[in-house]
Amino acid sequence: MNFVGTATPMQVGDIDNTAESLGVESAALRAVLSVEAGGFGFDKSKRPKALFERHYFYKMLKDKPDALQLAVDAGLAYPKWGEKPYPKGSDAVYAEITAAVDIDLDAALRSVSWGLGQIMGNNYKLAGCSSAQEMVEQAMESEVNQLRHMANFIRAAGLLDEIQRKDWAGFAKGYNGPSYAQNQYDTKLEIAYNKFV
């Protein structure tokens, strides 16, 4: 996979329409988009914004010892988050993704957070897709697809109430995981929301 699709940008009103369909304030949705991907779903090469999570790849390969050993030897997998810093820049991230795909396509795609909402490929069902590959292919097509994945995830993960109430800590825990406070994710969301209101 080269990860380059049609990369169609959002149109004016797409965020407002999605916010309305969720029953949330547009500013709240914009805050999440801003914090997650800077409000843009594609990099300069027209690939979905992405972040490869090595600890996820480790977890995905636990039942495949040969593949896991290859990934560990290549520095693409380790058991605990934060053992090494993320690579700088999208090209470096995609170099890791491509190397991981060469080891195990499905496990690699499930170990990446994709697009505007940075939804993990492992959450493809919650995003409304039948596979991680389908989710990635849709994300390659358009920001609207990425926005839909995010909206589906927020609904399916039971986070509507939190974002409606602007319970940023509660939303951050469900959306970003229990370690959200290490990166002040909830504070960043609140600051971004106040900017958009």
C-alpha cells in the first residue's frame, strides 16, 4: 500500500453538519479535531495523518511469535508505551508503517491512529467499518470519511454524553486512554474549545 488516495478535503459546513448529527456543539467537535490532527486529515503527500503505535503492534503480534520477533528486532514493537520517542515527521511515520505492513498487514493497520480523529485501526468496528483495511482505504479517500469514522467512534464508545457536557477529562479518558493526563489531553481540549466558542 502506498496510502495515497484521492485525499478530498472537507467542505464548508461538514463539521457543523456532523456536530449537529451528534447533538454536540460545533466548537466541541472542532476542539477534538484541532488537538488530534491540527484540523487537517492529510499530510503534504496526500496520505492520511497517521501515528504508528509500537506497543499496539506488539500486542497485535503476541500470538505470532515469528512476526513479533521480526518486529522487535526492527524496533517496530515493544510491550509498553513510551519506550522510544515517536519519529519526527510524516515520512518517518510512514516508513515505520510500511516496514510494519511488510511484517503483517492487518496487525500494522490496526496499530496506527488514522486521519482527522486519529482513530486507531484496531477500532475499525466502532468506526463503522468491516476491517482495518477498509477503514484506511476510506480515510485515504476523504476527510469527510475520516470525520464519519470519528463520529461513529464517539457514538459507539459511549462518549456522546461527555462531549455534550464538555466533561473533557471523561471524554479524554475514553477517547485517548487512561494515560490521557500525562499529555494534558483534557486541558488541551478545554483550551481549544474555548478558542472555538
